[in-house]
Amino acid sequence: MRAQYRTAGLAEEDLAADPYEQFARWFADAVASGLHEPNAMVVSTADAEGRPSSRTVLLKAFDARGFVFFTNYGSRKGLEIAANPYVSVLFPWHPIARQIIVAGRAKRVAAEETAAYFRSRPRGSQLGALASDQSTVVASRAEIDAAYARLAARYPEGTEIPVPTEWGGIRVVPERLEFWQGREHRLHDRLRYVRDGEGWRIERLCP
């Protein structure tokens, strides 16, 4: 299987001076293209011994402070981030021959930010966050469904569901961001922003 990319290139003069502005441009392009869940990103972490793991999560916010997703802090990724805060994030936008790779440090967002997002979630998702002890071994699906049913009965429609104590936001604060544009003959354009003091340095990488 081999696809030949025939997209327009990515030149240094076309880049925004700020990587967050460049991300916003490409994210808007991905949304406009009709790409399914353009906010889906692969987050890779490593434990204290350096053994990696990856999973897909959904980007819920981004600004000049970084990229935010939400998880159970007791999950595998939550525990690995607590032991080793260095993470890699990949936006794999294959249908438009683009990727964005973010490398940086992960840290928890403020409790108020977590609570505000939790309140914005659908009621079922709020109950699901309480019902699931993420990444732990469970005997059966029935056990998960029973936990959800108990919580749905405890917090009927119209009552406030408490924010789980071990659930919340993670912000990835970038040190490097690479914008990858597929080109013909595997001569892809790879432009990378690297943190340089208070600003950013742009580098071109060989494909």
C-alpha cells in the first residue's frame, strides 16, 4: 500500500510567528475539510522506567498555555504522567496529508477549570466519569453497567453530580511543535517550532 501525496507545500514564510496561531489555522482547515473528530489526538506517555504507552483522547481546549484533555488521574496515563511528565501528542490528519506533533510537559489544570468543564459535559458522561475506575481490571461489563445504574439512581435528573476527586484536566505545555505536510516522492515538509527563551525558533527538518 502506497499513497502519493500531491498537496501544496509548507514554506517558512507561510507560517505564523506563533505556533498556537499556526495550530489554529490548521485546526480550522481540518474542521472545514469534514475530517471526523479533528480534535482526536494520540497521547504517548512513559512510566518511570521509560516504557511507553499510547492512546487516543480528545482535545478539549487550546491556547497559549497549551493543549488540554481530561482523564482519570488514576488511569495508566494519569499515573505515568505523575511519574514522568514528558509526553508526546500527535494529531494524525491522514485524509488531508497533515500531522502535528507536540512534545512537552504535562501538568494538571486548576480545579476550577476541571469543574467548569465537568459541568459542561452531558449528564451521561458525568455519571460515566464517576462510574469508571479507569484502567483498573474489572470482572465484566455488567459490573460497569451496574455501577452506572447505581449512580444514576443516586443522582436523579435535576440533581448536581459531584466532580470526581480523581478526575480532571491535563495541560500539555509544548517545548516543540512540528507541522508535517505530505509531499510527492516522500519529500515531505517538516517545520518545527522550538522554545527559545520567551519566544520560538523555527527549524526545517529533512523528510
